[in-house]
Amino acid sequence: MNFLRGVMGGQTTGPQPTEAETIQKLCDRVASSTLLEDRRDAVRALKSLSKKYRMEVGVQSMDHLINILQTDRTDSEILGYALDTLYNVISNDEEEEQDESEDENAQKQGDDAGTKFTEKFLQDPEHITLLLTLLEEFDFHVRWPCVKLLTALLKNQGIQVQGIVLVSPMGVSRLMDLLADSREVIRNDGLLLLQQLTKGNAAIQKIVAFENAFERLLDIITEEGSSDGGIVVEDCLLLLVNLLKNNSSNQNFFKEGSYIQRMKPWFEVGEDNSGWSAQKVTNLHLMLQLVRLMVSPVNSPGATASSQKCMYQCGLLQQLCTILMATGVPADILTETINTVSEVIRGSQVNQDYFASVNAPSNPPRPAIVVLLMSMVNERQPFVLRCAVLYCFQCFLYKNQKGQGEIVATLLPSTIDANSISAGQLLCGGLFSPDSLSNWCAAVALAHALQDNLTQKEQLLRVQLATSLGKPPVSLLQQCTNILSQGSKVQTRVGLLMLLCTWISNCPIAVTHFLHNQDNVPFLTAQISENLGEDERLVQGLCALLLGICVYYNDNSLENYTKEKLKQLIEKRIGKENFIEKLGFITKHELYSRAALKPQPVFLSPEQMLFDHEFTRLVKELEGLITKAVHKSSEEEKKEEEVKKTLEQHDNIVTQYKELIREQDAQIQELKEKVASMTTQTEQLQATVSQQQSQIQQHKDQYNILKLKLGKENQSQSNNQGDTQVNGLQTEELSQLREQLEELRRQQTLLQTQLSEKDAVIDSLKSATQAAEGPAGGSDNTELLQELEALKNQVQSHLAEIGHLKAERQELQRRAEAASSDTAPPSDNSSDATNAELQSRLAAQTSETEKLKEGRSELEKQLASATSTVAILQTEKSKLQTEVQESKKEQDDLLMLLADQDQKIHSLKQRLKDLGETVEDEDDIDARDQTSDEEDEDED
Amino acid sequence: MAYAYLFKYIIIGDTGVGKSCLLLQFTDKRFQPVHDLTIGVEFGARMITIDGKQIKLQIWDTAGQESFRSITRSYYRGAAGALLVYDITRRDTFNHLTTWLEDARQHSNSNMVIMLIGNKSDLESRREVKKEEGEAFAREHGLIFMETSAKTASNVEEAFINTAKEIYEKIQEGVFDINNEANGIKIGPQHPTTNSTLPSSQGGQHAGGGCC
């Protein structure tokens, strides 16, 4: 106010008129001032007035403020003031807190104002879009009031605002981004905003879920300490409830996203459960509610079943059962946990079996079921807890024949264990206790053990009760009717009648048992025909139903109470119309339709505990049938009976034929399958045969080629036929062959080195011959000849060796061939497996043959090169021989010359002798002749 | 169940082209002959295997009716893949593809993989749109194309799986920022996140594959 006075000058006389004027002036300034500072100051002033003079500010300034939001986008300060002002005008929350002193009337006025201003704001949907874009402004002073303003608008006009947000493409994702804001205030107010946004709008719920809401919310819950967390956790849980409630698509997403598993740690409560804070209790309540949403009986059966399975597999059910048996858990949490466990096990055999196996940590350990039933029949336990236990028991038995059998068995004489308290004992105790609530609960619980289970209905007829000393035991059925006739409380009688109706319906033996007691029918007719007060009408209706069941499920085995006689009795004693009217009392009861809604027994007060959900189903089923049965005359009945019989016969015939057809169908199916498998087999076999044929052809071709090749080569070296092929030893032989091949290769290299050595020798020989070519000496010649001889020998031996190798190679080839050809023929008609084996072997062998061929061609090449070397050597040799011949010839010539000269010398000597000269001895001359040849010539 | 990646898909296209049937065939392996109008969107999920890796597909099946168009637009941005479906026996559903595509391109992230699907391929006798036309449209707009039949289940698996393969390849190439969940991709709980932050983590991926 002081600030305002400063701004506005001295206009402070009498606030009311001047304030309105002031606001008008401020609005003018907001609208017309060109200076941003001016506008900003004016908006700030409006903000400060907006709480106290909400109406005035709202009426006059809203348009201007919205205008500011549109035009002054760059100045976050003015935006903040404008948003704050709008929030103050539109929101009803602050009002309530501020004006506590004002009377209710004024508050209502305020609410009206909020709605009015909201409507005004929403006149243009663009305004919401504008706010959504402003949310992108990071500045705290803009974003925060923007969030609050949107929340207030949603609170006042939810559906309309939801509609606008929905059609702005980025709207929901912008709002979702608030959850990621690092400023907790904004994140937490964002949660409140999303709560309002998702209320009752499945389309928005789905988009929010699509924008990863589950992930974010579960993260926040974990960060904040799960159930120990504060109000933020609660807000997250409330939002989760909004997203999942009645939204099967989101539930499916929640389950498929593996978020059920993330709920398990929520329920890990410690040993010490004393002193839970109110917040923790609230949080756990919501957590349990979330679990129940996923397995609610109103969900589609498939969805609930898969969630139940998941909860067992991830250990959530086990965790809940731990809470169930823990000590110190607050009663309301315990109650809600029991309700939750009930729905997690309902109709799921695995979960029901697990539940039956849970034991309380007492000494000796007792089954959880027994401990729970003890609470149900205990008057001192809270009413809601007893209801929860009854629900749990009902869910345990729902569609659980095994469980039903186990419960009934605890009542049968043969299986009673006297040492421990059993479920059956507790139920009987409850049935006949003085507490009517216990009577009702026990009766309904027992009825559920018989639901849709003929075996157990018959079994329970065997149960006998010891009453007082000296009296004979009474059957359970009889005891029930006895109590009924003693005129106890309505609740007790209603419970017992429901049990009896469930028990004997659809069970003719039980009907006979019931009718066998002579007192029962007169009691029922008396009850129905009497004109009793308002309170008794329901009991009358139930008695009519029971009598009707006796008519409808009567197998006429008792002569006094055949269908016909009972009907006559009804007509005489009660009157048909009266009977039908009384029967109608049941469905006309005000509590009937409530119970028919859902399986969980929920009652506003213990007195209202009258109808059971399953029983309402039975009534619906039987009412029409009984009405018809009672109305029908005996003739009609007979006719109908006949028709029924013929129909039954027809049915029988039809079912017989059906079965026959089914059988034949199965046979045909079987045969078809056989045919199909046979065709595929044949196809396979044909394929293998053709494959094999082509393979055989290939092998034959190969064989022929090899044979031809072999024919061309030496046939003489076939002395190793001693080796015989044995099919089974092929692999061994193959390895042998491989070894041999290896050896051959080694020999080959050896030969090659030898060859190169030889080459060297030949080279040296060549040079030697060249040297010896000039003055050919006789001794040199002989040496050369000798060496040549040796070389020849060596070449010969190499040739022999090569020949040997060739022979070996041929043998190998033959063996390989034999191996491959041996394998082919028998595979014609052998099984697939051996075929495959043989084929693989064949392939291996062919490749081996291939390798061998390669080796052979290599060897051949080497052989050729060796032969060529030999040829070269031979030419060399012949050359040398001719050279030797030449030198011999020369020598001969020289010898001739020598002889000539000898002769000359001789003649000359003779002449000298003749002339009387002394001549030297011949020998001397002989010895000297070679050296003195030239001299001799010179002398010539 | 554990998965290496999670992909978000949307299915879009005119009303009555068989979007919901495609989803039902893919998730439940059954066919629903009666046309039940989808209200808003419906959710479905299934696990598939690509390159030896478990991949969870979360699929939002949208309503084709014009009145739901504004709602379904909210789903474009957060999806990694879209199946754009038309009906080969109804030319008008093919003619509307351009509008759908514009809408998708405008509101989605630029990397979204779009698979064009010509559904009802079992109704050959009533065909109004040639396969070549679908192929040409896909080529022109850079989409993958397939003709499917939700009734006979022909190509249904392939349509969903091939889309996933394309996304997976884009991840391998480093096109997608997989740490931003707004792209419709999430890394599984066991996946080594350090590897995935590298844009070109080909080597890392292989190493990861080896140890599994």
C-alpha cells in the first residue's frame, strides 16, 4: 500500500472508490505506456492489488495482462508479474487460505469468480497455447507462475483446458519436461499440474505415459526414498494412479515396460514396523492401490492374469505376503495388504498355490490361511479387516478346485488332525458361534469352497458334528437347518440360507439329503407363506429360492417330495404368484445390486453385510429357471420331459456323431501329416538318389579318365596288387596314402638335390672336356670315359627310381580310385545318414585324389626334366666319344708316321752300317724316338 | 525380460487400412476380421532379435480418423520408427500418403525411420494400387517399402523387424543419440552405456557382441 501511495500521489482518501480508479489508471498505463519500465511498474502494482481486490483487478486488467504476455515476451520480469496477477485472480486456492475468517458464502463467491475469470481467459484457446510456449522460458519467475496458473485453470475448467492442451502437438511433452526441471519447486508443482491434466482423460494419460512418465515417476519415487519419502512421493503415486486407473493401454504399457518389477522394493519393510509416519501410511496405501489396479477383477482376464504371473515371478507377491505376516504393521495397511494379496492371487493357480504354502512365523508354524481365518471369526478384530480376510479366502478359492478340496478335506472325518487348528474347524466354529458376523462370514466362506464344484458339495454331506454328550452326531447340513429354524439374527439366517442354496444347487444328492429331513419343507413353506415384517422379507425370499432349488434340482428319488408333489405343495400352501413374489424379494433388495457390482465384499456398516457377490450370480442364474419350473403344469412338464428326453437322445446321437467326426478328423489330420511327411521323405530320397547318380557318373568318368591315363603309362608296374581294399579301413588307408605321399615328396626333393648335384658334375665335366679338347691325352680319355660311365649309371639309377616312384604313384591313384569307386555303389539304397557320411568321405577322397594327381603331374614334370637332362648328357657323351675317336685317329696317324720314320731310320741305319759307320742300339733309339722326332725331321 | 535396446514405434495411416490388425498379428499372431475403431491410441509390445541382440518393440497404434489426428500427432516426436500404412484396395488411402508423410516429417525427429506398408495384399482381386506405385512412392520419399497382409500374416514380421534393423543400423552408424530417450530409443538395463556414448562405436559393439 505504501508503495502504491508513492506511485499514485495523494489519492488515498476512502479506499474503495479510489482503488477502482487506481486499477483503471494502472490498466491504462499497462495498455498505453510506451516505456517498458512504466508498464512493468504498473503490472507490479496490479499484482500487489490482485489479492485484495481480486474482482476489480480481474475484471479490468485481464485483457491487458494477456496482451503483455503476448507482446512483452523478452522481459521476464514483467511476464512474471503478469502471470502472478493472473494466477491470483483465477486461482481459488489462495483465497481459501487467506480469507479463513470470511463466511462460506463469500468463499463460494470467490469460487464463482475463479470460474468466471477462467471462462474469460479461455474464450480464446490461443491463450492456453500462449502459456504453453511461455513454459519454455527457463527463468524461474516466469516458469513457476506459469505452472501454477495452468494448474489453477485446469482445476476450474479441466475438460476445456485438457482439450486445448491435447490438440497442441508439443503441449503434453512440454508439460512433461517439467518433471526434469532441476528446481524442485517447479518439478513438484509440475506434478500437481500433471495430476490435474491427466484427471479422467485417457488420451492425455496415454500421451503422458508415452512421454516416459512411468520411468520418470518411478525414478523420483526411488530418489525420494520410496514409502519413506514425503509428499512428493505421494504426488507421484497419485499421478501414477491417474495414469493407470481404467486405462488398459497404459496398464499394458506399464507391464510390458517391466515397471511391475520396480514396485517390488516399495514393499520391503524392515523388521521394526512401529511408529510409521502418517505420510508413510498414505504412501503405502497408494502403492498398494497401484498394485491392485494392475490385477483388478474388472480388468480384462488376460491382462490381470499376465500381471499376476509377473508379480509372482518378480517376487512382489512374496513381498506382500511378508507384510501380511509381519508384526507391528498398522491395521489399515494390513487390511489393504490383505485386499491386495487377494486380487494378486484371484483365479491364478500358481499364485493360489503359493499362497497356500505361506506360513506364519509362529511356533509351530501355521498356514497363513489359518491365521487369517482366525481373525475373520474373531469379534475383536476390526470389521474392515474381517471383510478383507473373507475376500482373501474367496479369492484363494476362486476357480481353484484344488484349494476347495483341501479346505473341505479338513472337515472330513478321515483327514481331521486333532492336534492343530484347521481351516475347517475355524469355519465350523464361526458358523455356530454366537456372533452373527462370524456366522455370515463362515457361511459365505464355506459356500465359496463349494462354488461350481460338485465333488466338494457331495463330500461335505459326509461331515458329521458332535453336538452335546449322549446325543447322536448331526450332519453339518442338518445342523445348518436346525440353527435356521431356531430363529437367530437375520444376518446369520441369510448367511446360512446362502450357504444352503449354493450347496444344494446343481447337486441332486444334496437336495435329497435336505428333503430327507421331514421338518425342512414345512419350515420353508411356513416361512414363505407367513405375512412377516419388512426385516424378514429377504429371509422369505431366500427360503423361496431354497425351495425352488429343491424343485428344480429334484431327481424324484424321495416319494414324498417329488418335483410334482413339491409343486402341488407350493400351489396349495403358498400360491404360485405369492411364491414368485417372495422370490423376487431377493433381487429387489437395495443391497443386492451393490454386491453384484464387484467381487470384493465392501459394506458401509456390519449390518449391511448381507449379500455375497458370487451368490448374486447364482440368483441371477436360478431365478428364471425356478419361476418357469413352478409355473409349469404337470402335463406340460411331462411333455417337456419327453421333449427333453428326445432332445437328449438327439443330442446324444449328435454328440456321438460329433465325436466320430472329431475322431475321423483327427485321423485324417494324422494321415495328412503322414502323407506330407512321406512326400517330403520321398522327395528327399529322390533328391539324394539323383545326387548319388550324378556322383556315380562323375566317379565313373573320373575312373575312366584315370584308367586311360594309367593305360598310357606303364602297365608293367602293377606288381603291388597284393594290397586289397577294405571299405572300413578307408580312413586308415587314406592316412597311409597321405604318409606315402609325404614320403614321395621327400624323395622327390632328395632327387632334386641329387639332380642339381649331377648338374654341377656335368658342368665340371663340360669344362674338363673343353680343356681336354686341345692336346688329347689317352689317359684323359679313359678317365672321361669312366666318369661318363658312372654318370650313365647314376642316370640309370635315377630313371629306375623315378620309375619306381611312378609305379608307387600309380598304385596310390588306383587305391584312391578304388576307394572312391568302392564307396559309390552301396549308397544306392542305404539310409540317409550313411549317405551323408559316405558323401563326405567321397568328397574327402576325391580331393585327395585331386591332390595325388597334382603330385603326379609334378613328378611327371620332374621326370621329364630329368630325362631331358639325361638326353643332354647323352649328347655330351656322344660328342666326347667322337672327340675321343678323332684323337685316336690322330694317334694312329702319328703311329703310322712313327712307323714310317722307324723304317726310314732303319734303312738309314742299314745304310750307315753298310757304309761302315757304328750305329747305336735300336732300343736306345726307340726310347729316344718320341723326343727326337723333331730333331729327326730337322735332320731330314 | 532383459533387452539390449528398446524402440518406440507408431503406426499411422488412414482409418480402416489395418493398422490395429497389423499390430495384433505381430503381437498376438492372430487376425481380427471385424473392424473395431481405435479410440486415440492403443499400446502393444513384443521382443525381437536382431544381430543376436534382444530388442524390445513398444508400439503405439494410432487412430486413423481425422478427429484423432491432433492427438496422434503428440506421438510423432518420441518415436524411433513409424509404419505408414495404406490399403492396396483403396486408392484414396494411397493418395493421402503425402499428407501423412508431411505431418510425420513435420512433427517427428529427423531420424525417424519410416516404413511404407501396402496392406491387404491377400485381396489381389480388389487391388487398386499397383505394387510398383508403392515402390515408386517409397523411392521418391526415401522410405522402405513392403506389401503385407495382416490376415495371412504375410510380411508382417518382416515389416516390423526390417524397420528395427534400419534403426539398429542407424544406431551403429551413430546417427541416433541413444542417450536421449525423446528419440524413442532406450538402452537396456545391462547394456554398457560407456560404449554407446561413442558415436562410432563399431569396434566396441563387436567387442560387446563377443562377450555375450
